[in-house]
Amino acid sequence: MVKVSIIVPIYNTEKYLKKCLDSLVSQTLKDIEIICVNDGSTDSSIQILEEYKNKDTRIKVINKENSGYGNSMNIGISSASGEYIGIVESDDFVKNNMFEDLYELAKNNDLDLLKSDFYYYTTKDNQSRKAGKIKKELQGKVFNIGDDPAIVKMMPSIWSAIYKRTFLIENGINFLETPGASYQDTSFAFKALVSAERMMFTGEAYLYYRQDNENSSVKSKEKVYAVSTEWDEISRFLDNNLSLKNIVNDYKLVAQFNGYRWNLIRIDSQYRDEFIELFSKTFCEYYAKGEIREKFYKKINKNEFQMLLNNKQKYRKYIDKLALNYEKKEKRRKNFSIRINLSRVSIVLFGKQIVEFG
């Protein structure tokens, strides 16, 4: 049994694939397998994969017709033989000590899940900045969801972690296989976090998450409801695991509300009215079932929530304003920003990071 199976889902990433694979074959942990799942690429990705496969026997290439990210990931997991599983998307790359460090920490502490920090990376200026997503009070200790249920609100970032393979199999943790959908890491990450008996977070960052190769889904109608499909799966999972639901449901509802609102801001304006209908209906049902409690209002503005439920036209205007402000903020951020949180400080001036520590 190899120590870590690294799953690399691939679809038309010829521009970045070599950098990704170079970072994997140069890992200081040699006892790995690299499972490349080619999802029907039409560019030169397949030729690049064959080239690397011929040079390194640890690389396994699985070619299939295009069926989506979720299907690729499930095929990768079912094909893996490693003690732990890692995920690296084919437009990202990693430090060469990532899997040695993570494996040793996971093995020494008998972890189901180990999550690390990561870097945001932009191609055009070769700039990276640490994300600072791991709270200091969670770093370096073994815990489970009962110790801090609020972690379900974290960014999924499934590729900045490793997972014990038997843990995923025994808990039935896999990906939805909705063709053409997005956000398919949402339910996977949630189910892994709430199911792990022994997990640990580390503030060390290893993976470079590329920011300027995001294939925009905001103008595609088929992707408008992808986020709600993922949250439907999470609701189904919790309804079948009521002990977990009792622990995390307040935080789950906050995360779902914020996820739906974020989706509204990002999708094309022509689809906002119909998504608001679904958004309002979903949370009306939660409200009617008595699931919306005071803990929810500590994180979500009560007036905004009531507007969503009772005045959808007014809520549409509210979202349009948020979207416009977000667009302006993003333009300013690219030129100048100061970011301070519990684990890092970053200062960007005219698009260049000039200070970072933490």
C-alpha cells in the first residue's frame, strides 16, 4: 500500500498541467501514486499525461468521456490504493514537501482528516499570498466536530487536505455526479468535516490555488442551481444522521444562507429572480419547521432574512446593490488592499503584494 494517493482531475488544462505534474513528481515523499483522471479533454492534456506517465511509473492515467468533476473524483477515489488520499487540481501546484509533511502528521496522530492552509496565486504577475484560513486556536490539536461545529462554515478547499482512505469509504463520503455542475466540493467537504472522529488543522501552507483560471459559471443557467443541489445533499445527509444534525444545524443554516447569497451576487442578473424564489422557499420551509433559532440571527441580519421571506422584490434590489458594491470592491482590491486576520497580514499596492507575514 502506498502512503498517499494524489487524485488529479483534468479537463483542458494544457496551459498549467506540466507545472502541476512537476510539483507532484518532485515530492519528497516518494511512496505515492498520482492518479490523473482525464475528463474527455479536447486539448493537448492527454499528450502531456502520456509523456509524464512514460517517465514516472507512479503516474496512472484514467481516460473517460466528459462526465464532470464529481464523476472524475469518485473514479479517482475508487481507484486509489493509498493509506491517505490527497487532491490537487490540474491548474494548481504544490510545494515539494506537502505530502511528506501532511502524511507524517496524519500518521503520527492517527487522523481521519488533516487540513492545511494554502496560497492564493495569480498567474499574470506570479504573485501568491497566504489565505490565512486556519484559526490559530485550532492548529496542532486533534478534535472533532463536537469541539467546534462552526468549522462547517469554512471555505471547502478540499485540495488543501488529506483524508484517510478507509474513513471516506466507511462513511460513504463521495462527490455528487451532477453533469456540468459547479461547487461539487461543498457537500464532500461538509460530510468529511462532520464525520471525522480525529482531525487536525495546520497553519502551514503548501498548495498554490490559481485565481485567474476560473472558468466563469455565472452566465451559465445550468450552473445557477449547482450550489442548491449541493446543500440539498447536505440536508439529506444530516437528516439521516440526526445526532450530527443536532450539533451542526445552526451553523449549517448560516453557511447555506451565505452560500446562496454569494451565488446570487455572482450569477448573471437575468437569473436572480428565479434563484431568489428558490432561496426564499427553502428558508421559509426551515422557518416553518422551527429550525431557524436565535443562533442563526447572531450571524445573519434578521431584517435581511425577513426581507427575503416576505418581500422578494425588495430583496432583489438589495442583492443588485450588493453585487455592484462587490464589483467595485474587487477593482479596488486589485490595486490596493490591507488584509489582517488571526493568522496573517497582507498589504497589496497597485496589484503587487509588498508585505506579508504570518
